[in-house]
Amino acid sequence: GGQPRNVQPFSDEDASIETMSHCSGFSDPASFTEDGPEVDEEATQEDLEYKLKGFIDLTLDKSAKTRQAALESLKSAFSSKILYEFIMERRMTLTDSIERCIKKGKSDEQCAAAGLACLLCVQMGSGIESEEIFKTLGPVLKKIVCDGTASIQARQACATCLGICCFIVTDDITELYSTMECLENVFTKAYQRDRDTNGVSSTHSTVLHISALLAWTLLLTICPMNEVKKKIEMHLHKLPSLLSCDDLNMRIAAGETLALLFELARETDADFFYEDMELLTEKLRALATDGNKHRAKVDKRKQRSVFRDVLRAVEERDFPTEMVKFGPERMYIDCWVKKQTYDTFKEILGSGMQYHLQSNDFLRNVFELGPPVMLDAATLKTMKISRFERHLYNSAAFKARTKARSKCRDKRADVGEFF
């Protein structure tokens, strides 16, 4: 049988080649050793499932640390593997454990449980089973999001979870609007705070406002057009005030939301006109060329990069197309709606995003990728680079970097001697 192994997300380096297989179908990524014989796939899968059952049991442990560690281990497994059949048999047990941890746990445990709830819905996809999960967890998540006494981190995680789970499962339009209203009640406080002269508590709650705004924006992308128009009228004149926020992430979230709103507004009405366009473009241009010395260089670079794209979207209706590679496939992100959706799922899946894009039916439907491309064991093995080849490549790359850096150092030294 296969050797026992820790349940950890695959690394970014391995994701493109070693995670191409579908767990319920052909070979498991761990079934190939380096240039060696195949491992018994069935035994490896059984070993993994045995460990996961243990983690599920530990979510009911008396120790908060043990419960949190178990939740984190399940998150790692759910983000790096497709475990549909395993989860289907235990979805009610998992839902009960998550509900209990969110209700009774402290901040870190609540965050881990909310993250696991997201991944549970991503694994199950949009079906009756996911709807049942959301019916149980939705009210609990809303309660935490609106609870001023709960920790900011827990409310932030629950806001993100609420948006993602609703995006995945909700066919009921009233539930969609109710969830959006809950999130609006949170992030619109940032508008009021911006007008407030006393902003002492502002930084503390900014992370919550950002998460609520991004979750709300995600749900806006699946709203009917008449509702989109209402939301645009309600928020398009208020959002620019958040561009002056001290927090970089809030400025970026507000900027990207504005770009998305303009994109949706122009889809609904080709002749869409925004009255304060000149004032808005001035603000965006200032952020795209910001040179304030009191800001960190990394922050300035990131801000300028984002706001150059936002300014192009608002002024010229243009979007810089990005390409995402996963295995033998390519996906082009060619609009703000697609970017917002991709960024959201990338945030919760992390290094497992490429694997899920290849194998997760729900995500492939969201991005219109069609059915998964199934690769058999022989094809996978031919695509796998041997350890020796990888070593040669890394050595050559290291030498090239060293030479390039040496040249730069020589130039600096020459300049120093000259002066």
C-alpha cells in the first residue's frame, strides 16, 4: 500500500503537472514516486480518507486548539483534492461541526470553521446538498457578521463565507437580496466613517468593511440587470469617497469595485453617463501616479499598478487581459466580473486553485471551461519531469541569475569608483 502522508496543499510548482488527475477517476498525484514504480492508488486513497475521518471526529474535541487544528487540516485537504463522494456521505456531520465551532468557538476557531464552510460548498457545487448546508449555516453566518460584540476577524471570515456560499448555492432570489442587504449594512458604515471627523476606530473595522464590500460585489455579478441598475444608482456616487481611505487594501477594493460597476452599467446601458466623471478620473489618476514619500514603495507600486487598470476601465472601457495556465489548459480573464470571481476563489483555494480549475465541475461551469480534461496515468507520467532534469534546469537558472547579478554589481562598483 501507499506510504502515509500529511494532508497538505500542493505547492505552486507541482500544481501544473502533478495535480492533473481527478481523484475519483484516474491516478492520484501521489501515486507516482520520483522515476519509480506506481503506488497502490486505492490504498493511498483509503489512507487519506482514514485520516480525514479522524480530523472530522476531532472537530468535536473538548480542546479548542485540537478543534482548530482539525479544521485547518480539513481545509488543507479540501483545497488540494476533489473529495466529492467522501464529503457527500458526511456532509451533515461536517455541517453540524462547522455550525458548532462558529457558534461556540473563539475568534481563530470561528475563522477556520468559516473557511471550511466555503470549501465544503466549493466541493459540493451548486446542488440540493449545498442548499441544505447553506440553509443551516446562512443564519449563523449572518448573525456573526451583524454581531458588534464578535471579533472583527470572525466577522470578516463569516462575511467572506456568506458571500461565497450564497454565490455557489442560491437559486432563491429573495435569499440573494437578503444576503446582499446584510453585507451592505456592514460596508456602508465605511461611507459614514469617512464623513466622521473622529476616525479612531476606523482602522480596526476596515478589514471587515473590505471583506463585506468584496463579498457584496461578487453577489452583484449574479444579480438580474434591473437589480444591478438599482445598486449602481445607490452606490456609484458613494464609493469614490473610499478612495481617500488610509488603508491601501480599502482603496484597491473600492477602485476595483468601481471598475466593475462601470463595466456592468455600460452592459445595461451603452450610453451610460456618469455626472462626476471628471472628478472621479482626477482621483483615479492621482492614485495611479501617487508618489507620496510617507507610503512604502511596495504599497505605492501595487496601488499604481491597480489604479492604472481602473483608470483605463473607467475612461476607455478597456481591460488588460490576463492568462491563467493550469496543466494543458489556458483561461483568459478578459473582464472585471471574471477577475473578481477568479480572485475570490483564488483567495480561499490558494495553491489548490489550479487543481480545482482542472477537476472541479462547479468552478469549470463558472468559468465556462467545459467538462474536465481527463488525463490517464501514462500521459501524466510522460509529462512529469525527472528529478535529474529538474536539477539540471535549476542549476542552469541559478548560474544565469548569478551572472546577471554579478554584472549589476560590477556596474555599481564602477559607478562608485568613478565618483
